[in-house]
Amino acid sequence: MLNLLSAGFVRLTKSRLFWLFVAAETAWSAFLAWLLYYFGNIKENLYLSIFMPMFYLCVAEAVFCGFYIGTDYSDGTVRNKIAVGKTRESIYLSNLMICCLAGLAALFTHLAVFFGAGYLLVGPAISPQISILKYLCAAANVAVYAALFTLMSTLCSKMAAAATANIFISLGLIVSGIYAYAFYVQPEFFSDGSANHRYVGGAARAVLAFFEAVLPTSSAIEVMGNNSSIVCLRVILCSLAEVAIFTLAGLWAFRRKNIN
């Protein structure tokens, strides 16, 4: 397991795709800091800044996992690892950890660049000392993306097909997350007392609440504008449960997968 992680880390540092994502995240974070500074509200939007790259990271993780794991299949690396005695569980878990590490590296790059640029623009008044729960929520979201797309990339042996499927899934997550949150926060009545026809009630609201809670994209939107520690803890626990479910499903499927 340690040998697989070591080899995977070395491969990650040599991956052009990984460094491309980090470079794109760096440019986006610097632009975001300048944009908020330009409109004069950089200090008021620190909480939002943590989760602004979540949609980008969702797509980036989808592409990275598809190509990273897909390359193992196309090059015959998976078959060779099994032939030399590596267990399927250790192969799967090492790939999951590397994919998760890539996402966390991009996230921490965003935070470092944003706060660094913010410090240069407004001085020591900007501080990264935001609630630790906010950072944990963001990291948990990245872990869910890594677990989901590692599962999907493992099920599909063809690199291009895996990356394409992951991209469509990531876009589906983004769109469904936005709509789930938008409908969930609709008030039943407007301030003038009139009924809101967009309000979802009854049994459908319970279903909507479930999807709003389990979709990592809708959770990111909810935490973005919510300072409640209860909400943050719920998001973290839901994310950990999803990571466990996706990982167990991936291990089960990989044990039974025919490696050609």
C-alpha cells in the first residue's frame, strides 16, 4: 500500500494535467481576489471565497480521475500491479487517496492564493482565520468528488469514456445541486402574505430535503451563506457517509471486475 501511494504521488507530481488544474486554480483565485477588491467587498466575502471554486473542482476532479485511473487501464498498469501481488483493495484505495490529494491540493492552492492576494491588496485586515468547520466542509466536499469519480473511473476501463461520463455526472451534480437548493429555500409565503407557487410542500419536500442534503454541490451553496455550526457538522457527516458508501461500492465492484 505504501509503495503504491509513493509511486502514485511521484506520478502525480509529474502529471501535466494536475499542474494545469493547479495553474488554472491559481489564476482564478487571484482574479477572484482582485474582483472582490475592485468592488470593495473582499473582507465581507471571505466565507463565500472558500466555496466559490467548488463547482470548478467538481469538474476538475471528474476529468482528473477519469484520465488518471483510465491511464492505468490503458497502459496495463492495473493488470501488472495485480500480477506482482498487489491486492485490488490496495490498488483502489491508493488511487482514491491520490485523486483526493489532487483535489485538496487545488483547494488549498485556491485558499493560499486568495488570502495571499487579499493580503497584498488590503493588508493585514484580511485574515484566513475563518471557522475551521468551513474549511472542513470544503475538504469534505472534495473527498466526496474524489470518491464518486474514482468509483466511476474504476467501473469504466476506457479512459476517454470514463472522463466523458465523469464530466456529464459533474455537470449534472452542479445543475441539480443549484436547483435543489433554490427550490428548498423558497418560502411558503411572501412577505405580503401571498402564497408562493414555487414552494415545494408535503412528501415532495421531504424528498427535496434529502437531495439538498446529500448533493455535495447544494451543500456547498448552503454552507457558503450559512454560519451555523450545526449545518456545517451536518454537511461534514453527510459527506463522510457518502465517501464511505462510494468507497465500499467501488471496492465491491473492483473485486469483481474482469481486468483484461
